[in-house]
Amino acid sequence: MDLESILAGNADLLQTIAALNWAQTGDASMFEKIATLRVGYELYNRVSGQREIDALRNQTIAAIVKYVNDNPKAKPEDLKKEISKHIFDFAHKLEQL
């Protein structure tokens, strides 16, 4: 499991555990490390635009899935054309970020 997965899904729980550890032992080092990681992770996401990239990717995938579901009998060349269109749109929007 990578740092992004840990922080994205469990950051509040980790910080609460660290705060509890600090309250019980008086040692704030665990709390400080987790807080530093959270700040660094948030800054990375804001500077890199990773959230926007992830949102665009998810929108593209959803649009492709919708087309495939709405057109179950589409010819392979039609599928290829539609998927290519969505990927091109994704790349164009990505360049604009």
C-alpha cells in the first residue's frame, strides 16, 4: 500500500490515533509526522493538479462506459471511433490544465 492510499483513505483515523498516543504518552512525534505528511500530500495535490487530472480521467472512463452500455451492439470500428474521441478530448483538456 502506497502513501497516497494510506493518506487518502485513512488520514483522519491515523491522525486521531496519533493524537491519542500523544495524549497518553506525552510524545508528540507520531502526531507531528502524520501532520507533516498530510500537509505535504495536500500541497502536492494542489500544486500538481492531481485531483483535476483524476477527475478528468474518471469523467472520460464514465463517458466511455456509458457509450458501451447504451450501444451494446455497436460495431468494433464505432467503438474504436468513440473511444478515440473521448481519449482525444481527455488529452486536450489535460493540456489546458
